[in-house]
Amino acid sequence: MAFLVPPGGLVLDGDLALHAIAQRYMIADAWRWPLLVVPGLETPSGTHIGIADGIPILAMILKSFRGWLPEGFHGIGLWLGISWALQPVAAVWALRGTGEKRLLPLLAVAVLAVSVPAWWSRIGHAALTSHFTILLGLGFYLRLVHRGGLWVWAAAALTLILTLLIHPYLALVFLAILSAVPVTLVLRRDPSWLRAAMCSAGAATTFAGAVSVFGYAGAGGGSGYGDYALNLLSPFWPASSALFPTLPYVDATGHGGWEGYNYMGAGLLLGLAATLCFRLGVVGRLIRRHAGLALVLLALTLVAVTTRIGLASSILVDLGPPPSFLEQFRSSGRLFWPVTYAAILAVVTILARAPMARLGLACVLIVAALQFADVHVLRRNVAGWARGGAYRAPAEAAAALRPLLRRSESLTLLPSYQCIPDPNAVAATLTLLNDIMSVTAERPIPMTTMFVARRQRPVQCNDAGLAAAPLRAGELRVLLPVVQPGLLAKVPGHADHCRPLQGLMVCAQ
């Protein structure tokens, strides 16, 4: 509970800190249009909290109840709890789309879904723990290829928009799964394919409209496609497995392999091996029956692998620079997630319907139990982190700013997040920036900097101009150690208006 409801005065680390900052600013801001842009965060242009991974759907709900919330409340821990609760529910709903309603297969798919290593590894990125949206997408696919009623399409389109308000990557995966419906029906020679194609196009059009209306359009991811790719060995390499707890991530690109981490788990791999060995004919029929989905999953896998095809620690093939539109999928390894969940549904469906019913159900339960045991280390680490390692006291310098921030109307923070002049000081400076920004977000006042992974405008480093501007009434200007030698002298009247504080230089009228 101490993690679900953020404790006062403490801060998160890394990306979670930034997500909490974005959400706090959104909750405190007035209702305005564009709905998701907060002008007070990275003034004067503002920050789109969806691009800052502030989970807009939750932020808007919390904003509606902010009068009853404690000062500085955010829902990052709460969202992780929501994701954990919805994961098995969505898995059961998806499997029921195959017609399976027996208790043991449903229990097995729930256990498998909450035992996906790649899901447990996303704890540092709250929005991306929402793998339940992938399972919902697969559940809609299974229903749409059987019935395809307009109300089901409408529900799928609405869920797609809600998924966009969680994270764009997940929304694109959801849209790709929906696009498989008409393809499957065409390959089945089902005459309902035309209506499905029109409905799928309508869902895609609605999605494009939502991207524009909610202000996501124009955000660019820079470069790096191929750096955070799916390694061909990753789905089978038991990194962070309880069976091999010391194995590192597999990496061929030199970027650590974490974003491309997609180990399927010992139970699921055993289940796949069993279906291929003993029910290969059924596997073939299932793939033909759902050929559209198989093609979509293959396409997502190819994009996840990227044009730099890695196996273990080696690049097997480098096809050269990718098309520019692929740069949007910089963290491409994430696109393999739906393959894992589709494999779970397939394994449970095939094994649970084996001719020897009791043997098939026993196999499903063994697969689920082994999968659950295999994520023991990841589960234990996350539990320990949530119980006591997630929150910490901010740096002394950040804590010392609290009384000054409460008397101030705006904060100019130097260096700006992506403009640190000394490459050797980046890590320490970012940690201190995060802490100061987190403390500021407890009672949000306009602040000049923020980090977002994708930008709608190029980064412009104008720290010298910010430092040289006249001090405004109510402004607090804070210079971190890394920029004090170059920028302090530029502050007008610095000898009279600036003083040291815990290694910072703090300036105010």
C-alpha cells in the first residue's frame, strides 16, 4: 500500500520519477485545450504528458478528483497495481474468445499471463506494464473473426483509443492485431471480409483522428532504430530466470539488451515444444485458420528484429540504414510482446483440447506451474522493490529547495535536461535534476525543463540565454554545479541575488 499511494516527501528514480512529475503537473493544471498539454512543464512551450509517459487516461481521472487527493499525489504506483490486477482478467477474457470456458484452462492461462518475464521486467516504465491491452486486442481479434458484429467493432475501436491514452506503442500493437481480422477472413474465403475490412479501416481512421485530437501527431523519436532490437536468441535465452539466475541479457548491439528482452519463460517454451512434437498437425491447422494474425505477428517480429539482425553477441546481417519511418520504433524489441501472448493462448488451447483430455489438462497445468516458478526471481525482486526500494529521500540539495520553491512562482533550472555540457557529469546531473524536478512537482510551479523521449520540436539548448535573462519577480533560478563555471557570471546581479545552497547556486530577487 505504501507503494500504491505515494508517500509524502520521497521521490522515485529514473523514468518513473519523470512519469510521476508529468502526472503531477497534469493533475494540478487547469482543464484546457489541447487536453494533454501542460504549459507549466518546460515553459513556455509546455509538455504533452502522453509523450512524457504520464498515462493520460489515469491522470485525467485523478484530475477530476484532485480536490480529494493529497497535495503532490500521483498515480504511478496505482497504475502498476491496476496493470497487475487486469493482466490475468484480460488473459481469461482472451482465451474465452476461443470458446474455452473450462476452469482449469482458464486458470492456467491466468497464471501464464502473470508469469511473462518481459512483463515483470517493465516495472521501471509504468505505462508499458499495461500488457493487458495486448491480451484485450487478441481477445477482440478472436471474437471478430467469429462474429464480427458492429458493437464488437465499436468496443474494439473505443478500447484502441483508451490504449492510446495509456501508451502509443501499445496502441499501435492493438491496431496491428485488429488489422489481422480482415486478412484472416480473406484467407479463409469468408464473405464477411469486406465488412471487416471496412470496420478495420474505420477503427484505423478513428485512431488517426484521436492521434491528432489528443496532440500526439508530429512527435519524432530521433534515431536509434536497431539499437534496442529483438535479438534472435532473446525469446529462448533464460536471462533473469529462476533456473539460471545469473545469466545476463543477450546483446548484440552494445546497448545492454534490456529493451529487447523477450525471454518467453520455461513453461511456455516447454508448452511450445510439446505442441510442436505431439500436435504438429493441429499447430499447422491453427496457423492456417488464423493466417492473418500469423502474418501480422511475423511482420511485428521483423520490425522488432530491425535491419541489424543480431544473434547472441554477434550481428549476423546489417542491411544498412532503415527507412526513416521506422525510426519511430526505436525501442523495437517491444513489438515482440504480442507474439508471446499469442503463443500462450495457442499453447493452452491446443494442449487443453488434446484427445486424452485429462492428460492435456495435466500438461497445461504443468506448463503454467513451471512458468510461474521460472519468474520467481523477477517476482521476488519486484516485490522487494515495491515494499521498500522504490521510494527514497531526495538529495539534500533538492530537499533544501522546498521552502524556497513554496515561496516562488516559477523555476528556471539549469542545465536544461538535454543540455548538460560535461559528458562525464551526465549521470550525476540527471539524478540531481530528477530530484529537484520531483520536489518541485509536489506543488507544481512553472518549470523550464522536462525530458520526453519523443519531441514535437527539436531540442534547443539556450541555457546561456536563460541564465542571462533578468530575474523576474517570483522566479527562482537554480544552477547545478556542472554549469556554474560557465553560467553564473551571466546572471544579472549575481553577486547580489545568488547564494550557494548545498552545492547549488540559487538566485532570486
